[in-house]
Amino acid sequence: MIIAVVVMLLVVGSIAFHFLSPWWFTPIASNWQAIDDTINITFWVTGAVFIAVNLFMAYAVVRYRNRGPDSERAHYEPENTKLEIWLTGLTAIGVAALLAPGLYVWNDFVNVPEDAWEFEVVGEQWRWTFRLPGDDGQLGTSSALLVNIDNPLGVDPADANGQDDLIVMSNVMHLPIDKPVKMLLRSKDVLHDFAVAEFRVKMDLVPGLVSYLWLTPTRTGTYDILCEELCGLGHFTMGGRVVVDTQEDYDAWRDSLMTFKEMSAVESGDPLIGQATYPVCATCHGSQGEGIVALNSPKLSGQEGWYLETQLRNFKNGVRGAHEDDEFGRQMAPMAALLADEAAIRNMVAYISTLPEHTGDTSLSGDAVRGQHLYRTCGTCHGVNGEGNYATNSPRLRGQEDWYLKRQLQNFISGVRGVHREDLFGPQMRSMSRMLRTEKDINDVVAYINTLEPAVDQNQIADASMQGGED
Ligand SMILES: [Cu+2]
């Protein structure tokens, strides 16, 4: 009897939970209402079966319970043609109701409307980037073999169609409202999955082939892009945003983008011009970029150029060094503003790259053996030898002064660094920094980084990261 009541409460509770649950679809922002309808049909069919089966079970438990010596004996009835016809028929209708709508929706999903425009989504550990066709409406061919620092999406420079392609090296993509769009999905490394909950549709990115999905955005707004494939250690940090704009806003955004041709033509920095401005920096960072602990200014020499550029841009745009508790970042931010434009940043970094590397001083003591153990996770992004890795946007750590490493770790942990909405990579490091739970953890891992040999020149760094280094 009690069991029958429990089963019935389970049914009532499940139904109540279904209708009262706060976890329901986000309001839809695309044409894919059919997907919601299909899911709803699935709920109705499985819900009806769930109720019927459980109520029958409760009834059977009561009706056929043990009534002592004068209980009826259950009789054995292996064949009942009438019942079997009914059950098979009902099950067939139920299964058809579950599957058939999905087939219709899938048919729509794989048949892209003729008037859809196209752009490309590129996934990599752990970021999203995008490429739009230029005025010719065609994307140039691309290949993973062509990927390098100056051509991060691997666009084929020999293909005329690719020259006017627009490159978006940020994780924010814009779409015009009410225009059907086909997204071509490509991965640089492992499996990823492009998903925007409000759009309902999602699709895997598979290295070596181009998959796709299509939709028509129907509501302006900003929606989160998630990677819904477990794509490695930093998988959960692989986020982005898609902004659905009115046509005018979209056009304005599109006009602000750089073409592949413009990107390739960007001149590398001129160290001589950079040198002219460097004396300002030298007052805090030292004449050789060796860092001055008394002024809380880190070593710059030996750091990877692409990383210095990102940080200078971040300081300049208020992404880093704007937090009110960021005592030292706030000293640096106005200095980055002295570098008027992209060219000035590149010239400065070109000059810093010519500075000879000094070995950083060590001031912390910690348990390097324990630190080595903690460092294993760090090494997947920063390189086994702390050499830095452009592919994961992670800076070089070895050779940097330990007091500075420690302070940055503390800044990430406390949310002084890596929380700005426009910060592309800081948030990844912020979530990783939380694996260091105590000050001892920080000291130990930094003590281990202190034991990593500083590299002598950039070629050695490249060799080490090619071979994956030695453990
Ligand atoms: Cu991913």
C-alpha cells in the first residue's frame, strides 16, 4: 500500500516539477521553433507513457497484493494475442510520434535556403574566431597547414577569393536580423561544438572537414556561444558571444573589420622607432627591460612579442589595469595609452624583443617538488618548460621574476585580473588559477617555475614547443 502511494506521489511530483520548474528553454531568437515543438512532443509522449505505466503499477500493487491464505494464485498466461496487438499498436504509434517530427525538422536543417549568406566559424583550444566573405561574397580556400602567427586562420594567400575575406580575431560575432545565414564550421585542433542556446541549433566541428548549420536570427540581442564538446582541459572557458543587430548596426560593425589582405600587409614593428619611446618605459621596467622589483614593474625582455602586444592593448583599452583594487595595473594603464596606435605598439614590442635576456632574480622559497606536481596542469597551456604557447594564448613563464608571477596569480584568484567582459584570455587563466588554493600552493608552483631554464633565443623556444619538451 505504501509503495502504491509513493509511486503515485512520484507521478504527481514529476508532473508538478515539469510545469513549475524554473529551468526551461531560454526565449527563442531564431526560426527554429520546430525544434522546441519536437522536444515538446517528446515530453508529451514520454510523459503520457510515464503516467500510464506508473499508475498501472500502483493499481497492480494494490489490486494483486498478498491477502494471506485466501489470496488468488497468479495464473501463467504467456500468450494473449489481443493484448499484444494493442500494446504493439500503441507502442508503434508512440515511437512514430517521437521520431517522425524529428525527421521533418532534420530535413529542414540539412537543406539550407538558397538566399542564405555564409560565414565561417573557426574553433580552437580555447577560443572562437570568424571569417566573413568580402564584397565578392566568396570565402577563399584555407588549410590547417597554412596556420601561423601572421595567418591564424590558415587562409590561402594564393587564392584571389580570400584576399578580401574579413577576419574577426575576437570571440564576438555579429549577425543581421531576419537574414538566413549558413555557418561553415571548421576546427584547427580537436572536436568542438558550436552552440547558442537561443538559436536552438548546434553542430560539431570536426578537424579535417567543414560541417555547417543554418538559421535566421529573429530577435536582436547578445547571446552566449558555448562549446558543447568536452574539448580538453580548458573546455569550459571556450565561450564567445553572438550579437544580433539591425541591418544598420551590422553594416557599421562589418565596415570596421580588417580584410585578410590588410592583415597580411600589416608591417612588422620597427625597433628603431620603438627605441625612441622606450626611455619612458625604462624608468619603471629598467633600461634592458630587466624589471625593477622596487617599482613593482616586471621583466619584459624574453617574453613573447604577441603576448606583450595583447597586454599593451588590454591596458590601453581598459581590459587590464582598470579594476579599482589593481594597484599596480593602474600604474601601467596610463603608460600604455602613450602608445597611440597599433603601429606604436608593434614598434615598441619590436624594440623590446631586441633586448638581451637577463635571468630573473629569485626571491621566493617554496617546495619545488610539490610545485612540479601542481605545474602539470599549467604545462598543458604554458608548455612543459614554461616556454609559452601561442596556440593556447599562454605567455612564457620561465625566466619571469617570481614576485611578479605570484602577484599575477593572486590577482587572477581575487578577480583583479581576468574578469573584464572584453578580456579574451584572462578568464581562462582566472579559472585555472583557482586550482591554487593556498599561498603555499602559489609559492610551490612558482618555486618550480624558478627551476625551469630560461631559453637563450626564440628558435630554441620554437624547437622546445615542437618537441613538446621533456618532462
Ligand atoms: Cu571546444
